[in-house]
Amino acid sequence: MLRIGIAASKMSKGNLLSYNFYVILIACLLSFFIFLICGFSILLIIFLVSLVLHALRPTDFHAGWVHMFKICLVVLGLVVGLLNAVAIFKNIQFTKNKI
């Protein structure tokens, strides 16, 4: 999370408004990337487990898996959103540092 502030400070070159913009932009892009990778992993695992269980017991589990996938994505979205909020609030600045 601290690297977001370091990258934003190098990109903004001393401008406080652009620093805060870059902090929010980097944190949101990173959260979106994490959400996509983890969401695809969850989809792949649920699909593989569905295939294995379908081979063992050939009944219709399709509706249950879709509901489980939705629950997993909602929980993943909440966790990623919370981490995004923490990263933004940890790196945002309201006054310029005198270093």
C-alpha cells in the first residue's frame, strides 16, 4: 500500500491535486486487476469442481453453482473494496509535506 504513494509522488512531481488523483487511480486499477484475477480463479475452480461432481453424480447442479459463484464474487468485491478504501485513505494527503 505504501508503494502506491511512492509511485503517485513520482508521477505527480510535487503537485498535491495530481498526487491525490494518481493515488485514487492506481488504487482503483490495482483493485480491478486483483478482482479480475481472483474472479477468474474462482470461476475456474467452481467449474472444475462442478465437472468432477457431475462425473460422480450426474444430476443437475447448475443452478446451485451459479448462486455460489454470485456469492463468491460479492464477498470478493467487498474484500477488494475494503482494501481499496484502506489503500486510498492511507496514501491520500491534504497538505503538502515539507521534506
